[in-house]
Amino acid sequence: MSMSTLQDLFSQGQPYHATVPLRAQALVATVLLIAAALGSALFSISTGPKKLAVALPASLCWGFGALYLLLACGVYV
């Protein structure tokens, strides 16, 4: 990319639009945190190699759920 293109991208006057609307961030946070709690419960019950298949999505849900909860409360990261 040339410098003029980068300056056009980052120039003032072009607002940032979130991929998830402000009204839906609380719902997304709730769904992700519930999924994370269920995934964590399954992680504690499961045995063997299935633990990684359950732990990874649960960890991602905890992380993104916490992020969207902060965004829904007005704390911008």
C-alpha cells in the first residue's frame, strides 16, 4: 500500500463502525458467558483427549464474553 492510501484510511472524519451493534453487545456477552460456563462444566466432567476440544472453545468464550461485557458496560478497551 502506498502512504497516500494509508493516510486516507486513517484520516479523521471516517468513524469506526463496530461489527456488533451497541444494542447487541450485552446479548452477545451473555450468550458467550453462558456458553463458557457450560463449556467449563463439561471440561470438569470429561476425561481423556476430549478435554482439549472442550477447553479451547470455553476459554475463547470466557475471553470474548468478558470483552463484550466490558464493551456493553461502556468500558472501552
